[in-house]
Amino acid sequence: MLRINPKNYDAVRRHGEETYPHECCGVLLGRMESEDERVVTSIARAGNTRTDSPQNRYSIDPKDLIRIQREGRERGEDIIGFYHSHPDHPARWSQTDLAEAHWFSCSYVITSVEKGNAALTNSFVLLGFDEHDKKFADEKITVMNDESDSATIRLATPADFPAIIPIVNKAYEIETFIIGPRVNAEDINRMSQKGDFLVAQDFSGKIIASVYVESKSDPAYFGVLAVDPSWQGKKLGRRMIEAAEDYSREKGRKYMKLTVVNLRTELPPFYRKFGYIESGTEEFLNPRPLKDGVKLHLIVMSKSL
Ligand SMILES: CC(C)(COP(=O)(O)OP(=O)(O)OC[C@H]1O[C@@H](n2cnc3c(N)ncnc32)[C@H](O)[C@@H]1OP(=O)(O)O)[C@@H](O)C(=O)NCCC(=O)NCCS
């Protein structure tokens, strides 16, 4: 799958209209989210160096390509694909396109431009190991709508732990019945002996969300889900929950559980949205001190993965 935001998607298509009746070409920069998922974070226009037949051939100047690659790397972006247009021809790859494609596992996006107007845009991923067995496979394009789609979710390393602490403590300021911050470095280290943290980072690499997952046995468990307040309400919480579930599924888990403090009455409806149902209660064992007289228990919520 190729994920691209509406602005870059439009820019690719507009480029084809501007150069009509000639082919346009350019580079897609971004990151590989997984083996079969690429995320476009920016595009770079390139000049078509073909003067012999620019209406049905394109070629990116190697000097342009090196510059685009270097500038992308400086911003933390890799080349993940290329785009070009087919003036008055279908948005399908031609034998020439295949012959001239050399970047394996990259996306090749083609926009058909009919009488000057961008029509269909399709993507093809170049598969194979060498020039002899290479082939194009259809690739779905998802035009991202949610801002959170631009965040990358990955497994945290100990180097991320210091950044997780303020995210959790800021997000959990809402739990005013707990005195002091929700987690400290010792808590994170202790938890990381038993489970893992997944973190989301924004384009600049800043950590903007985290979730703790225990997935060694069934039921898996996730907790301490925290989204930086400036990112809340942008579907990042949803993505973090899905990532925790996917991570546990990959480890062979069949069930997931979580617990919410009974005073947070807004949370059971939130988790029900994701298929969790109340399945019991547990004692609230919290190392953080509570305000005087506050009695809490945990509501257990579960679902099959
Ligand atoms: C709870 C939290 C993780 C949600 O993250 P978020 O990124 O703001 O949530 P999303 O934008 O992904 O929302 C996903 C869905 O839940 C809904 N939702 C979000 N917050 C909700 C709430 N407090 N109550 C009910 N539904 C809620 C959204 O409307 C959205 O629904 P939709 O997809 O049908 O439109 C985040 O607000 C947070 O970090 N809170 C502080 C820490 C916390 O309470 N963690 C959970 C404790 S177990």
C-alpha cells in the first residue's frame, strides 16, 4: 500500500497537467512503514530530460536524483518511489516503464492526463531480485485523511524511555486523584523488563504517543496509553490501540485485556468503540500515592484478537 496525504497526491496530479502534453516526472520521498507499506511525506519534482520523445518517455536527470536523495536524507526521508504521467494514455505501466524501472520495492505512480486534465492515478510496486525477473504489481493508493496517519509507530528502545515519561505524565494529568506524576524512570525500566513500549513519532522524530504492551502469554495486556495533548482527537489513540493489538497478534496472542480506573467513567465507552467489553474487576494496586479517602478499583475490559 502507498499512503499519501491529499496535498502531495494533488501535487503529483497537478504536475502532470502542467507539463501536458509532455510527461512529467518526480520522486516520492518518505519511509517504509513495513515491507509492503510506503508512506509519502514529500514529493520532489524533477525535470524530464528526454528531449527525443517527452510526450511518451521520461527520464530523471541523475544529478537531480542525487540532490533529491541527499536533501531527503537530511530531513530523514528516503526515496520510496517515483511518479510520472501518461498524456492521453491509460494509467498503466508500459514495457518501457518496466524496462526503465530499477528501484526494487519502490512505488511507481502513473497519472493519466486526458486532454490536459489528470484522470486516473495508479501505483505499481517493482518486485523481483534483479533485472531479469523484475515485474510490476498493482499497489493500492490510500489518500490519508487523518493527520495522525503521518505519525510512525514503532517499538521503543531504551533510548526512547526518557521521552516516554513526559508524554505519559502530561496525558495523565487528568488523573487528579493520583498525587504526583503517573510514571518515573524507575517505573518505565521495571515495566520494560516485563513488556514493551510502542511509541509514535512525528515527522521530526519527536515522540508524541506511547503504549505499554505485555504480549508473552494470553491474554495480552496493554496500558498506560498516552497521546500528547496536542495530538489528541486526531485518531492517534486509535492507531496506538491497533498497533498494540497487531503487535500481540504477531506474538501469537488470541486475547487482549486492559484495565481502567473506575473513576474514569469516560474510558469504558472509549474502549467499547474498539470492541472491548467489561469482563471483571480487579483491585487497584498502584505504587503512586492517592489523595486521602479516594477508594478505587479497576474495571477489566477484554476482547478476542
Ligand atoms: C484516551 C486517549 C488515549 C485517546 O487518544 P486520542 O488520540 O485522543 O483518541 P482518538 O482521536 O484516536 O479517538 C478514537 C475514537 O475515540 C473517541 N474518543 C476519544 N476520546 C474519547 C473519550 N474520552 N471518551 C469517549 N470517546 C472518545 C473519538 O471520538 C474517536 O471516535 P471515532 O473514531 O468514532 O471518531 C488520549 O485522550 C489520552 O492520552 N488521554 C490521557 C491518558 C488516558 O486517559 N489514557 C487511557 C487510560 S487507560
